Amino acid sequence: MNKTCDFNCSDVVIRKYFQESPAKKDAIKLILISEALPSKNEDYFDGKGEPQFLKNTNTIFNSLGYNYQTYSDYLNSGIYLTTALKCAKKEYLVKSETIRNCSLNLEKELDEFVNKKVIMLMGDFAIKAMNYIWKRKFNERVIPTGSTYKIRTGIFESNGIRFFPSYTQTGERFGLEKSKVEMIKEDVAAALKIIEKQHEDEKLLEVSQSQVEKRK
């Protein structure tokens, strides 16, 4: 991925931070896209110690029985964590133009993972960015207009990928609205169920093919 950005958007703190690509890109099946960089880079998913973004994400996955603690734990399980914006926002919202600009880099980032099966869109920025990407690539709006509460239970699929619109787990207010935390848990659990089902199907196919080979 060409990790550069030629835009200097006025409504973000210019950071242009791009995390290192994982070594085993082909193993990534599930991608979580949150909203924007934290106010401090050390709180990003790949920060040292216990960065806030990772701590929040661990809260969700740990509650579902997945004992992830480090960023590497997610990568080793085929899960990639990133953000729609590669800069930190100045205010609560940013312009649509800013999201569209950054979606160009996000598109390149996602294209590295050829075996991705599920993409979780954690918050409005991620949803808008993905719609910009899919419109450019396939002339299609993958997530319809509407509040997250109303659309999050819909089934959205395109080009072999299942999309889950949900709430952000990296915002400063994470945990204050208990109902949203519960809905995030439900959405993540549904996404993981799809990945695990596909993994089981792949194993069954391998066994079946092995048995066919033995009969020859």
C-alpha cells in the first residue's frame, strides 16, 4: 500500500498515520473499521501497553468469550482493526469531503486483504467511507441511508462480502450508553458466527477432498 495522503483537510488534526500491514494478509477474514485516529497516537490499536482503542475493543470481544489482549491476538485470529480516517478529528463531526478523501486510502488498505469475508462498519464515518468506496468500485451503495439503530439488523452483501453497520467502539463516550455496547456485542457476535461457519465449511471441504484422493 502506498501510505501517503495528499489531502490536508481543515476539520482534522493532520496526522496521516498508517499502521503496518500484517505479515499474513491472506489470513485476514474479518475487518473492523472504526471512525478516526485517537487524540494521541499511542491510544491507537497498535500502540504499546494497553491503548484505549484496543482496551475498548477487548471489552467487546472478551465479553463474548474471546480472550484477546493484544493487537497481535486479533491479527493471529484473522481480524484486522483500522479506522476510516487516518487523522484525528477536531470536533465531533467532520465534513463529507473529508471522509471521501480518506476513503481513497482506506480502499487501498482494504484491497490488500483478498480473503476478507466480513467488514464491520463501526460508526457513521466508516459507513459513509464504505459507501464512497463501493460507489467508485461497483457503482453501488452498499449500506442504505438510515439510522444505525434501524439498519444494523439488515443483511447487506456485495461481491462476496457481508457488511455489518454498527456503532463505534473507539469513541470517547464508549461505555456510557450501555444499550449501544450491548448492540455492538450482538453485531460482533453475528459477524464472528459467519467467519466461524465459513471456517468449519472449509475444514469439511478439506476432509471431503482428502477422502476423494484416498479413494483414487
